[in-house]
Amino acid sequence: MKQSELLDRITCDPDIFGGKPIIRGHRLAVEHVLDMLAAGDDTATILSSYPWLEAGDIRACLLYSSLLARHERIELFPSALAS
């Protein structure tokens, strides 16, 4: 999957978590997934905790954090679920 396709999975919605980056419009913040990974949870554990979550979503979180660490510019678009 291309980087742009992965980043399309990360959205923001001012009505969810104050506009923090979230995964595909759901109430799961990117930072939460990263915290779980940092705590030692593996992908299978995270995926089993959120049945709608996909492996690509976790990869998108990692890519997002990697770009931030490099000070790359990232533009997030509002979630399609935001109204």
C-alpha cells in the first residue's frame, strides 16, 4: 500500500478528541494505537481489541508518527463522518 493510501486512513474531526488524529473517523486516536505498541502490545492483540481495525490502520499510525518525527508536513482532511 502506498504512503498516501495509508495516510488517507488517518483523519481528524473537531468533534472527536478535540480534533486529534483518529483512524478512519472512528473514536480511536492514533496516539492510543502508538501507546499500545510502545507498551508492547503486538498487532494481533490490538486488532483483536478493535474488530473494525485493520493491519493497514496500524501501519498508517506508524507512518504518521515517522513523518512527524522527521518534521514532514502532514495535512489531514476532515473525516467523511464529520458533519
